Amino acid sequence: MKVIEGINYRFPQSLERRLDAILSSVNIETKQITLAFCLDHQPRTSKNLREIFSTYVNEETHWVPNTNEFYALCYQTFVPIGRIVEGIVAIKGKRKKIKCWKIKKSGEKYAKPIAAFSLKYAVDHDRSLFKYLGQTQSKGDSRPCYNRSKILELVKNGYQTEAALSKELGLAQVGILKHLSALKNIGLIDFSTAPRTKGRIRFKWTEGKPEDVKTVRSYTKLTYRVSLILYECRGMSINPLKIRKILNYDVKLDSIYSVLYGLEKQGFVVHEKWVGGKQKVLLSDVQILPDGIEFIENYIEPVRNALQDRKELEDMEGVLFRFHDSNAEAVEYSQKGMDLYKAVSPLIKRKDTATRIKEILEIMASYQQRKGYGPRPMEIEAKLGVGPEKYLKILLKKGVITKNRRGRVVRYSLIQPTLN
């Protein structure tokens, strides 16, 4: 086998970037088992990985991913996001190109012990880490797994509103709300939103010049344009909708909010909640529960400390060594871990469109009967377990439901509330 190309990304240097990379690489039990037991310094094809995986998880009695899914784990997560695995393109025989994967030094040092620790934690607590950390894919600068861990840490440290969390993390409030709902559903936090009243958040320039601001996320041009608008109107509070109008509606409102909160974090602007011309702060109450504290203290903090080469890394290496010394224990934990993941995985539990639509209609009918109005998409998702957006579009086209917007809140209602 002749290597002709390598696919390699440098492991992050900063602690927060490392945490983001590692949590995204161990958020499901499939990844934990693959890292802990299947990947090593020998180049392995996706087929090889599946064969090794099957020695720990009996595919006759348990679900085992197909070869393409192992390829996706490496190509889409371990290499570009986790940066703990190296991809290799090689020529086998005369012409055949193959892709192989092998663990990097950073993966050997951090990912394998943390993966073994993660598998043990999930099985010992009888809950897949997918329920805690969510999915890996995201278009933002940080991944959902990291964002959820940070939200829990911030709430534990006294952040009690979605606005405060949004400002600290630089995420849109709708994203914060999704994470809060998911964390509430598994009993890590308690969360309730204060009733919405008429009025909007406005932003006001406080000091400095647009030339002094740093780019918020990847919005280079938008950051400067929004800064310039606020600077030229300094002394006045401006509604984000007005900013969007000035920009000829070329930009999504969520992007404008992200920039505004980023500028506030830098100290250039402040935001205010206005109702009827009078300033009013609208709060949502977020409290961490004992299970949330336990998860932080017994999982997130040990992983964070391990990434700083503290004693916890040695403890996790001990877990990995014990698994390798006792194959029976490794098999037992692997099979139990896959059972936990199978029970909650949207990939494994995937249902056809007709079934999903029927479930959404039942959720909406029940909600509308109790409340008198339709649910928000995030409320449907909390019951459904997957994002409902594409199914809602189908129902809108068929004229079965209506879409109603009040301010930034969107609700969907059944035209015929009672289903036959």
C-alpha cells in the first residue's frame, strides 16, 4: 500500500477549542467504542473498523452501523472537527485508491481515554451521552455539544436568563431556547419563560468607533455595517428590525442579533427591553437541578481537567487499560452502550414522512386543545425528538395548518383542530 495523500488537521491549542473538539467526538456511544477500541496507529479502512467494532458489539443481537457510517464518523467528525484522527489516501495494488484512518498522537493521548471514560459514564448512569450533548453538526463557530456544556456551567454559575446566555455565548436566543428545552427534558435544569408582552429589544451605541470593533463570528461586512448604523444614530435606541430595513432586508434577523450581542459583549452597545416607551427587563428563569450539577462535576469538569493534563487524565487512562485488560468487560459496556444509543438515536429510529406527519398532527391537536393556540416548532421538536421544519412545510403546502408570527415568535395551528 502506497500513501499518496494525508488529511490532517492540527489539534487545537486552547482549552475551550479542545473541549469543543473532544465533546463532538464522544457524544454518541458509536464514536466512543470506535475511538477506544477500534482506531490505533495502523491505517484502517472503514470496513476494518466495522469488523473490529463487531468483535465488541454482536451484530446478531445488537445494532451495528454499516461501513458507510464508519466512513462518515471519520471523514465528517474525527478528522475535521475532533482533529484526533488522520485520513490517508493510498493506492492498493496497481490502481485502486482507498481511504484509511489512523489515530493521531492527540487522539492517543486524549481521545481514547476520554472515550473509554465517556462509555463508562453513560452505561453507569443508564443514559446515552447523546441525550446530554446532542448532535455534532452545526453551522456555527462552536458545536451543540460544547454549547450545551457551557450553558450548564453558566447556569450553575448564576446565569439565569436566555438573554444573558445568548450574550455570553454569542448565540441567537432561538438556539439557546432549543438547548434549554433539551436540557430541561432530561432533568438537568428547570426552565420557564416569562409571559411575552408587546415591545421589542432595542440597541444603543455607547462608545468607540466602528473601526475599533472586532469581527463577530464570521460576519466581517455585517459587523461593520451594523456598527456604522448604530454609530451614526448614537444617542438613540434602534430596533433590529429597523437595522434590517436599512440593510434592504438582505440579511437574516438572527444574523443581525448575533452581531448586536457580539458588539454588546465587546462593550460598544447596550440592549434594552422597551414596552410602551418605558424600559422593562423581561426575564426567563433558568435553574440548575441536582442531576445537572452531577453531570458537570462528574463528567464535564473531569474531561476539562483531563485536557489540561491533570490527574483526571491518568484516571481515564486507567479506565481504558481496564477495558483492554478485560475484554469481557469491554464487550459488556460496548453492548449496553449501543442499546442506550439505539433507544434515542434519530438515525436508528428514523421514521417515514407519513408517520412523522401523523405524529406532528397529533402533537398539534393535543397542544391546541389545551392551550387554545398552536405550538412553536421547538415545542413540537421536544415531543417529536427530531426537527419538524420540513414536515411543517409539507403541511403548509397542503393547507392543513397555518403559520402565525407575533414579533419573533412563530406558531403553527391546525385549520381543523379536531382530528378524525
